[in-house]
Amino acid sequence: MKNPVKRHRGPKPKPANDNSNLRDRLRAARLDWRDVVYGAIAWGAAMAISAQASLWLSVAALTSHYWSLTALAFFGAALAWPPALAAFRFIAFRRAREAAFAAAFLCLTVFTIGMTSAIFAVIFRQYYAQWHGDPFTRIWLVQLVFTTASALYQFAVLGIRLYLPLGVIFLFAASWLLADRHLPIKTRKISPIG
């Protein structure tokens, strides 16, 4: 008895070495200068407002570093916006709105905290450099590594508080707006009849 071979209906399957999806993702991740500039200013302002609100709620803004912490939050978020937006567009390519929201939430969180902590580590390292050894010696390298690690730890313990409570609200709002503007490419539905 012969079993009939079932023909595959729908689009032809792509070979395993086809990189067209990667090319399409990279093309979709390209940034427009308006999205970069306006988004960076808005995202930086939102994180600066969050830092100011956090400082007002925790210490009634009675700190000599009020404006420097505000500037740190602004520039960290503003510099984090372009790579976060590109990563979001790359990850959320052809995904549903829920997946796009999750991608935006993850990218904005990781890049904002990462960029701000990196700036803080550079500033922290610059302050303590006056007590470090001669550049490019073995002791200098050890001091560089441990000073940077200490700065990242301090930011993780103390700096993350600058994003609470308003930063989380701004993060949800920005993720929702990015996911709402994200247009997944509709796949053509194949009718079951023919």
C-alpha cells in the first residue's frame, strides 16, 4: 500500500544558512536622528526627574551632590537611549506587542543602569587616581580593577535608588510607548481551502 506524500503548503522553508532575517533585523535596528536626539533628551530628563524625586524623598535634597547626581542620571540615560533603542528594534523585530514591551523594558533597564554605572565608575576612578601608582604598572592595574569594581558595587547598592519610585513608572511608560509604536510585520494568512 502506498502512502501519499503530503505536500507542504505555504511559504517555501528557508535553508539553515539563510541570513536574510539577520539582515532584516539589522535594517530595522537602524536609527533615525530624530528618534535618537529627541528620545535621548526625553529619556535623560525622565531619569533626571526620577533622581531628583528620589533625593527629595530620601534626604529632602539636603546633599551637596544634588545637581551632580541629577546630571549623572540625565547623561547616563541620554547616552543609554541610542543603544537601547537599537537593541529594542533588533530584538522586537516581527514580534507581537507584548514581546516588544518586554524587549523595550529589558533594553531600557539594562542600558540605562549599565551606562550610568559606567559613567559613575569613570568619575569614581578619576577621583581616586591621585592616590594610585604610576600608570600601566602592575599595582596600577590592580588599583584600577578594584577601584572600578568598588564603584560598580557602590552604584548597585546606592545608585539604583535614584530610579525609585518615579523611574519605574517612566520605564513602564516608555516601554509601553515603544511597544505601541512598534509595528510587527503581519504574516499572510493562508486560507485552509486553497
